[in-house]
Amino acid sequence: MGDKKKAVSDFVSNIVASVLMLILAIIGFFIVVFVVSTGSGLAGYEPSGDFVVLASAIITGAATLSGFLIE
């Protein structure tokens, strides 16, 4: 009985951690969109929105993946 309880507890813990990581990645994405948009404006560039989103997605994805690789 204890093994089942521990397995369910570990499963719920993994689900909560995954949801929390997803929420933090979305918040980080919005922050990076703001930084990329503001930085390009300060540099005198006017990129279209799709390039801002692409750059932000690449930066956020790289940061998220590097966070998984740290042991």
C-alpha cells in the first residue's frame, strides 16, 4: 500500500512541477517579447511582430532547455 501511495504522490508532484514550469516559461516569454521589442526600438529598428515573436521564442526555448540541463 505504501508503494502505491508514494507512486501517486510522485506522479502528482511531477504534474504540479510541469504545470509550474509551463507557467513560468509563458511569463518569461512575455518578458522576453517586451525586452526584444524595446531593445530593437532603442536600436532604431522596427521589426515586424512575427520576427519579435520568433526571436523571443528562440531565446525563451534556449533558456528553458539550459535550465533542464543543469544538474
